[in-house]
Amino acid sequence: MSTAAEPVVQFETRAAANGMRIGIATLNSPRTLNGLSLEMAQLLDAQLIDWAGDDTIAMVVLQGAGEKAFCAGGDLQSLYRSMREQHSDDVLGNAYAAEFFEVEYRLDHRIHSYDKPVLCWGHGIVMGGGIGLMAGASHRVVSERSKLAFPEITVGLFPDVGGSWLLRRVPGHAGLFLALTGAPLGAGDAIHAGLADVHVPEDARGAVLDALASTDWRQEPAANHARLDAVLARFASPAEAGPLQRHAALITGACEHARLEDIVEAIQALDAGDDAWLANAQKTLAAGAPGSARLGFELQQRADGLSLAEVFRMEYIAALHCATHGDFAEGIRALLIDKDRNPRWEPATLAEATPAWAQGFLDAPTWPTGTHPLSDLT
């Protein structure tokens, strides 16, 4: 367990062949399931910049401490405190939230565009902000313990960290289903959804790291990507198809409607039978924030045709609005603070969460510098 004296992210390098090294970053807050704090994001971003400019670093490994999670999401407790301390309706009035989301999204975008190979070991729980870290890695490993999800509808947010872009690309309109229900994915379904690349048994992690250390790395990133492919292929094993694939036809049929109201009605009308995964998905949708359902839907529609950088800029505006006057604080209160699991959503129904209502969350404020804080992302 992490103590006050231990760093929240541990960095080390391991010697490899040809004088090259492997950079290893370990999220080190197992007590919080490695929830991503502002400090963790700042440290990780700075180290990735340093390793990018170091010709002796062949590749980067990103992993989480403990047995339960790679990263269970963002630091919701700190965000909640910042929202409780905000006393204005100014969308730029929460300085902490503005900095947190900017640093987090910038870090996620850096991983997506990193030149050197990045191996993310997505063991255990990988949710929300954890998927944001994992999604951009060039090589994304899941194991038999992995459970990936975008559960933001339960806390009054929306699938951010590029989720609007990622979920738009899930086959068969299933990205909408995942946003609306927060349904978890095992290894096979995560690969099918495009959120992971390869299944490697968890007990092989040490052997994989040893193999990386003995690999004949070079200073050419393209060649090193191929070398990492080869290492992982030696340890990979097939992953069983999960409920997302088993119910693919039902999910596609429910989510191919043009109107959100029709999609929600179709999902709730599915016959779950004795399938606990599908039944739980329906329950989560029914109990979740109607505003989150609308925002997730509208953002995915707007993400069509946008670049990833443009999506991050769009999500940043929506996230600032959520931290100012949305259901986000109420959702965290009900789930993590008072733990009464009885959120009072506003709007209370999907009929009230109209497209016009959602548009208010997409209106850009007047930036102090005159430009979007993420305008330099390309």
C-alpha cells in the first residue's frame, strides 16, 4: 500500500540490449485503485516528455500497482471538493477542474501521439480516466482479470478522455450502448470494441518484462514497434468472446435508431432473460443521469468527422460545464460521499434532457487568453 513517503507514480528504467533502456511508469495509489489525480497526471506527462527526448529509451511501459486495478478512473474526491467550493455559475470559475481536465486530456493526447512504443498493461479495473490513459498506447494488453468500462452515467458525467471518439468507433453502434449503460467489458470484448489489442495472462507479466529487457532494441521507433509486436505475440493467448459480442445483434438493433429516446426505449425492451450482464446494463441506464445519457449521445454524434484533438477540445468545454452546473457533483455525492445511492438528477427525465438543453454544455466560454487551452493539440 502506498504511504505518504512513496511517490504517487513510480518511475524506473531497466537496461536492455544495445545500451538501450525501457522506461517503466507505475501508478502507485492502490488504496484508491490508482485513481488518476492531478499530481499523478502532471508527473506522468512530464516524464513522458523527458523519455520522448531520450535516445536511450526504446519504449515505455505503463502499469498500475496492486492486484485490483490499472486505473479505476479520475480522482473524483478532489473534483467534488472543488465543485463544492465553487460559488459562481462561471464555467471558468472552478480553477482546479479547469486544470485537472486540461492536464488529463493533454496527457491522454500525448500518449495517443507518442512516437515510441507504449505498452499499457490494463489489468483489473480500467474505467473512465484509466481508459483515457490506456486507449492511446500503441500496445494495449488485457488479461483474464481485466474489466473495462465507461461508467460516467452513474456519476452525472459523460464518457470523456476521448471517449466520444473511441466509442464512436465500436462496431455495430455498441459504443452508444456502452455509454448509456456503463456495461463492463472483459478481455475478449475489449479487444472486439477496439479498446485493447492483445490478451496476455496476468501471470506472464514478469516474463514479458524480462523478454523486453533482452530484446534487441534500436533507436528507430518504427522498428521498435515491430519488436514489441513480436514479444507480445510470444505470450498472447485467445480471449473468449463476452456478452458484448454474444448480444451484438440485439445491441445493434437497439442502437441504430436516430433518436436517443428510441434507443433508450429499445435497450430497456430487450429480453435479458437470465443474463445478468444485460440486466445490469438496463438497471444502470434506468438509474443513471438522464443528462449524462443526452450528453454522451450528443457528443458521439458531434465526434463524427472530428479529429481526436478536436474531440478533446469539445469534451473539455463540456467537462467544465459539468463541473459548474451539471449533475456531476450530485452523482459523486450519492455514490462516494454520502453513499446513499439516491442521486437527485436534474434534469430528472430524458424528456427534460433535450438536445437544446445539451447545447448549453457545448457553448464555449470566453477564454482568458483568447484561445482554447488545448488549441495546440494537433
